[in-house]
Amino acid sequence: MSYRMMFTINAVILAIFGVLFMIMPDFVLAQFKSEQYVQTFFVARFMGSAMLLGGIFLWILKDAIPAKMQKNIAFLLLAYSIGGFVMSLLGMTSIGVLRANGWVLLVLFGLFALVYGYILFLQPKPAPAKSSSPRKPKDVPSANSGQPS
């Protein structure tokens, strides 16, 4: 599993949820059995635009940044996934905003947190590539080295 592949998957899911929240907030909120007021629709559309923007940023960043920077972005996405998991859990239990299908968010955020944690901390590092250049010859004293024989 590479950073590039995870960024791609994360970008697509963020963009899909973002577009759904922007275009059909009533449908998405109904899936979670959340209250549907005008203010809720506005906040859902605003959140959808932020999710879409995050998806577009990830899509662009997956190819445009060096490998060392990808690790920093992965740390950020790990923290985002853990925070999203905790907020989804709170929304399902104590706050009661997500009355149905909140498990979908828990699964998504939980999987992203586990995969980013694996990539950052447990994934074996690739072995260094062997050089394709010819071997350097050893220093062997020649017959004309100036040493008496």
C-alpha cells in the first residue's frame, strides 16, 4: 500500500461525499435520520464544499509533492481519520445526531485510520535499490608502481 494509492482512495471518497452533501443534503441527512432544517441544509452544503475541496487537494497532492512530504500529509490524514472516528462515535451515542447508518462513517474513518497507521508505523520499508553501475575496481599495485622488486 502506497501513500499515492491511499491519497487517491481518500480523495475519491471525500469528493463523493462532498458532492452528495452539496447537491442533495436532504437525501444524505435522511440516510442518517438527522434533523432537517434550513440551517442544517446550509451547514451540510458548507461541509460538502469543504469535503470536495479536500478531495481535490488530495488528488492534486498525490502527484505533486515529494515522498518526504507525503509522509507528513499521511500524519495529517491519520489525525483527521481518528478525529472523524471519535466525532462519529459521539454523534451516534451521546449527542444523538446520527440516528441511523452512523456505522458507515465509523467504518470509513476507522479503516482510513488503520491503513494510515499501518503505512506510517508498521509497513516494512523498501530495500535500497542496488546500483546498476559497474563495480569499482580494486586498487592493485601495478608493475610500474616504483617499488623495487
